[in-house]
Amino acid sequence: MTALNSAVVTGAASGIGRAIAEQLHRDGRAVVLVDLDADKLSAAVAQFGAGAVAVVGDVSAPSTHHQALAAAAELGDLDAWVNCAGITHNHPLPQLTAAQADLVIDTNLYGTLWGTQTAVGHWLAEGRGGAIVNISSVHGRRAYPDHAVYEMTKAAIEALTRNVGVTYAAAGIRANAVAPGAITTEALEESIASAADPSAAEAELTEFIPAGRLGEPGEIAAVVAFLLSDQTGYLTGQTLVVDGAMTAHIGFAPDPNAKRPQ
């Protein structure tokens, strides 16, 4: 009987992380779901059924990743690790406090670093390969007012991904990143709802996307599953942007018949 492969997904209680865990489980992997939200994790594991376990913990602590690794090893041969846990806050630099910066950096950057370290160390010790996908953002390469710390962490995640791709390619260890655009997660919905005019805010965001709509978590999950598959064995050290062409364009003509100024 062939041993079941397993995967670790952080930030798996909701949003993109949960969609990724669900996709990998549906594809036949056992999955370890990591998050701070114990209630949502329990609900996800109950929905997934056999081959899914929860690890409640803070990804900024290396011990959380060690616990996830141990759980994954109990389920099967770990061959995939997805670092998705992340948070964002609107922080104007003049008012930014050390505590605010630490929270975002610890969760986004150190959470990804320690997860990556744990996976790479395990595969090197086992003498086998594996695949990592780190969740970045369009904010890793484009700026939005008062999101400096968040954008700094996402750019750093892409740098970490490149380094792992280069350093461990010969060992059969791959690392890639996915940079989502505007995706219909609870966090985005809460952000839109907090606007003075939520309908106008959503319309403005949607109009900025050439695809004409927001993305769905399952669309990001499908790309992650592809990057973890054997079909991408020669793809490593890269960041795939999945944003409906949001970051590819430089603007829209205000009128289809308008001419570009000479």
C-alpha cells in the first residue's frame, strides 16, 4: 500500500488558507491545519473528515511549526508546506508603534520564515525533496498608502522564496510564492464594510481590476495545488501573481473612443 502524502497549511482556519487546505485534502493529501482560531479550525477539520488534524498555535513561534511537522509525520510522508498565515493593518508611519510593527512582522515574515525553515530542515534530514508555497500579495511589488509594514513583509517573503529556490534546488526542494490580488475573503469583506460607502468602495476596487471582478479563494488554492504538484518539478524560486491583471495595467481610457494625448 502506498503511503499517504501529507501537507501543512498555516492560516487554514478561514479564507485563502482554508481553501488551500480543502483543495489539498480533496486531491488526496492528509492535511495539518494551523491557526490561532481553535473554533474555526475544529469546524474545518470536522468538515474535512479523516486525514485532517488541527494545530492551534501562533506561527511566529517556531514551536508551532515543530508541532505541525510532528502531526504531519503521523499522517503520512510530508511533501508539501504552505505558509499562508498573515495579517494586515493600516498604519501611517508617523503613528506606527513598535508593538504594531512587531505583530505584522512576527506573523507574516517570521511565521513564513519558521515554517520554511522547519520544512527545509525536515527534508534535508530525510534526504528527500518537497515543495513549499508561500503566500505573498500584490502588495509585495506595488504600494498602497499606509501599508508600509505589510508590504515590507510581503516583499521579504518573495526574497526568502527566491533564496530557498536557489539554495536547495539541487536537493530536490522547491519553493515558490503566490501573490493574490483582491480576493473575497472575510478580511477583505470586513475592510470594504468599514468604508463610509461600502458599495462604492467595492465598485471602485472592482473597476480597477481588468478582469472586472474580485477573485475567489478557490482560484488561489488551485494555483497552489498546481505549484505543489509533480507537473511543476522544474519550477522554483518564482512568484506567480494571481490578480485578474490588476498589477499588469497602467490605467484605463475614460472613454472607449478617447484618443491618447499626443
